[in-house]
Amino acid sequence: VFLSLQLFGTIVWILVASTQIPLALLQGWVMFVAVTAWFLSIVFLSVFLFGYANRIAVNWNQADFIFHGATFVFYFGAFLLQAATTSLHYFPRKFNSTTPETILSGREYNISIAASV
């Protein structure tokens, strides 16, 4: 489970980092969630790999449940913000301009869709 979190967290991190950021505050939160969850899953995995779980008196089932619950809530919120940014694709960049310029280009739109999924 932890390896899949690291793999998909890394993919989200790369996709969000490669997008053009028209709304830095929204995508900054998405990036923060992806990097934080990725880092904490590496710490969690290291605790188990190096045997510290046997030395630390913690209910690891409860800690795992809380970690994955919090990760789900934060990733769901990040998904909503990334999807909201993606949905702005068809809005014009300049409202009083006669040339149709969108906020996201076609390539950026596709990367943003992949990051949302």
C-alpha cells in the first residue's frame, strides 16, 4: 500500500509541477498535499522497513487508519481544487479582448486532467 502511495504521489507531484499555474494558490495546495503525503508515506515505510515499529509503543493499526484517512481527505480536497482549475480551460484569459485566449493551452489542459485523475 505504501509503495503505491509513493508511486501515485510521485506521479501527481510531477504532473502538477509540469502544469502552467494560472491560479498559484489552488495548485500550490495540490502540490503541498502531494509532496507532504509522499514524504510521510516514505517515513511510514521506513519505520516498518527498519524495524522501528517494534520499538515504538504505538497502536500501528490506528496510526495507519488515521494516516490513510487524513491522506484521503487532503487528496480529495486537492482533487477538487485541481479539477476546478482544469474546468477553467474554456474561460477567456482577457474578458475584453477580441482574440480568444484561454487560461490553459491544449497541452496544459491534458496535463491538468491527468493530474486531476
